[in-house]
Amino acid sequence: MNKNLNIQEIDRIIEMAWEDRTPFEAIRFQFGISESEVIELMRSELKESSFKLWRKRVNSGVSQKHLKKRSEEINRFKCSRQRIISNNKISKR
């Protein structure tokens, strides 16, 4: 992968990749990396068994990692309670 990502960015990408409702397009929007680059990152950062579990989940019907598989009711990349996507913090109430 040719992107210079710091540890925090790599951790956040992995976290977003594991989240079922976070599409690859949201990762591209925030970090500028493609689906294939996310797969490459996951392959290099996870144990082989963890990577296989992740790929199986992404390719199953459970995950909504691809916008085409998502319900049309979901029309946003981030939680409505999330202040800004770059800090990923839920505002205090």
C-alpha cells in the first residue's frame, strides 16, 4: 500500500472495516483508500484467521459493506449522533 498512514489512522480503518454498516465508500471518503487497499491493509495487519473471518463476513449477506447491498433507508455514512467524521466522537448530552 502506498499511502502513508499513521497508527491511529490504521486502527480507525480496521475498526471501520469491521463495522457491518460502514461501507467501503465511507472509508474512501475519509481516508482516500480504495476497497482493494482496505483488503490489503486488513490482510497485512490482521492474523490470517481474523482476516479470513472478516472476508467471510464481508462477502456474506450479513455485512452491508457495499452500498448496493444496503437498505435504501440508510442514506448516510455516519451516525446521526456523531459530531464530525474525522474525530468519531459522540457528543456529550
